[in-house]
Amino acid sequence: MTIPDLRLWQRELNQELKDILGYWQRYAPDQTNGGFYGAVGYDNVPKPNTAKGVVLNSRILWTFSSAALHTQHDDEYLPTAKRAFEYLDTYFRDRQHGGVYWMVDAKGQPTDDSKQLYGQAFAVYGLSEYYRATRHKPALDFAQEIFQAMVKHAYDRDPARHGGFIEAFARDWTEAKSYAIARKDNGESKTMNTHLHILEAFVSLLRVWPADEVKKQVRGLINNFLGQIIDPKTHRMVLFQGMNWEPRRTGISYGHDIEASWLLLEAAEVLHDADLLTKVRKESVLMAKAALSGVDPDGGMNYEYEGPDQNLPKQNPASGHWNRERSWWVMAEAMVGFMNAYQLTKEKAYLEKSAASWEYTKKHLLDTKNGEWYLGVDATGKVLGNEKISPWKCPYHNGRACIETMERIGHLIDK
């Protein structure tokens, strides 16, 4: 593959960001019950009785706040962010016990009032970005309240266990019946997925509230990744762990590995610690290099591999299971992560992989008829799934990938 035309690529991403945001402005708002629909099909027809998740609402809040900052089009994007903030504040906020509910029904009544740390993290992420875009003090107050509840109730203070956050709790922050991301019955008390999003949320909060406790938590989370979550031999993350960080269930999650490779660097940069930044830069490149094994020649990144030996080459896995889905969010993160690796190393192979991720996405994931991205395709390009909007399908990964990659291309062009 030849080196991509950076200016053309940047223009394409700029248009794609407009298209993504326009889709959500048109099809996501629930005009009957407020907020946003919990589900919309590939035909753009809403499913009005579907429950609404805090993750979806918070990701909409973050995306439109970030878009307003990036484009400086406040009048165009902040009204949608405001709608997301007001719905989050009115229906998801637990004013009695602190934090946010996991799910509400179509009319805003809690259906799952548990305190999943994954959901708490995204609320902090969205609220922090909204405050950054608007300086609306109630948003910062709300973010601070959730942060303080997370640290008070969920942070593991046992010094022998090196910190980290317990996966979930009941509404009143007592022991949870079940976990949304992990298997509680398997002792999966700490997960890389939840910790990754807690990290990005606390980094976002630190930008607008540089409190010592937030800095301490960001530093501690980075050290958890370097010391407990990333396997030093494979430079891939252990997926599910117990209270003492002992592996409970693992495999290779290519999308999370490449996403973590750039989010960790972003976190270290915010702390302005030269020694820590050196360590993270090295690990970031090693993680991106390891993630290359999940990319096929057509540019598509496979979803995951589950098996006893994570080091087995993909061409000849002796045992285990390959999930060769090319998910919308995995392809988005691959574009950013490999671009980040190129910026760190100046190795053109990484720039080519980043560009190939975008070319694959254009060819297979963009719905040129009905808008937005498909949930995913299989290795042959067959479209998978049936919803453009769901508790998990949101404008966050692809919208963020457009913004991040555009800005990074801008730095390359400037140089």
C-alpha cells in the first residue's frame, strides 16, 4: 500500500463526522418520552419501548460536547449535548445514594438501578467533556459527585492488592447481585474493560478539575495497566481478573488492546511525568505491534481470539476460537491506535495500517443508503446485526475516531 493522501483523508473524515452527527440528530431523539431512543433499526425506524442505558446517553453527551469543541460549532452540536445532560441529570442520577443507574425504561423509570462502574465511568466522561465545552457548573458538580462515590465505595484500598476498582455494586453501594461486564460467579471482580474506561473518564475530569485525588487515581490506574493488566510477555491485556488481579478469564481482544495503546499515552501526557511518559510510550508501541496480528491483509481487524495460548499465530491456532467479526468500534479504534503508533515511531507501516482501517471501513461498514455505520461485518463482508442505535451502539467510537485522526493528520501536515 502507498502512503495515503493526508489532506484527502482529513477531508473525508471531516465529512464523515458531519454525517455521523447528523444521523444522530435526526434519528436518535425520542420526541415522545424525552432523551434518546434505546434502539433504532438499520431501517432507521425507532423501537420506542426499548430501555435506555446510561452508557448510550453518556456517550451521546461526550460525542456532541467533543464535536462542539472540535468544530467550534456550538449552536449546531451543543443543543444535542444539552438534551443528553438534562436527561442524564433527571432520569439516571441517583440523588439518594449517589452515582447513576444502569438502565431505565422508555419513560425514564429505573429498570436496573445497580451501580456498574463501567456506567459510572462513562457518566463522568460525558459530564466532564460537557463542562469543558460549556462551563456549565452543574455538570462539573455532577461529575465530581460520581467520582467521589466511585472512590469512596468501589476503590480497593487494600495495599496488598495494588488498588483498582471493584466491578459493580447494588444501588446503595452494597454487594452487587451480578456484573454487567464480567461474571461475578467466576470471581471476575476487576476487568481491563472497566478500568480502561475509568481511566479515560478520570483523564477527562482531570482536564477540568486538577485535584490531587484525581491525579492520584489517574497515576494509580496507569500503574495498574503497566503492572497488573498488561501481560509483560505478550503486551496484551488480561481481560478478567480477581480481587488480587489473578487471571480469571482471558484471550485476545484486539480492539481493546489497540484502544488502550493510545488511551494510556493520553493519560500519561496529562500527568506531565517524564519518567512515566517514557515507560508508557514504550508500552504503547509494543501493544500496537502485538495488535497487528489481528489485522488481515484486507485491512480488517478481527474481534478476538479465545484459546489457551495467546501467542499462537493466527494462521495455525492449535486450539481455541476466532471471532473474525470486524466490528464498527474495533475498526474505529484501529485507525486511531495505529496512527498513534506511527506518530511515536515514524514507521510507515503503522500509518498504512491506520489508513487501511479507514479504507476497509468505507468499503464495508458505512451504510451509504441509510446513514451511520453497520454494527459489523464478517470476514466475507456480510453485514451483521440489525440496530444502528442500541445500549452499546453509539456515536462515540466512530465520532471520536474521526476527531482524533483528523487532529493527528493536522499535526503531520503542519510538520
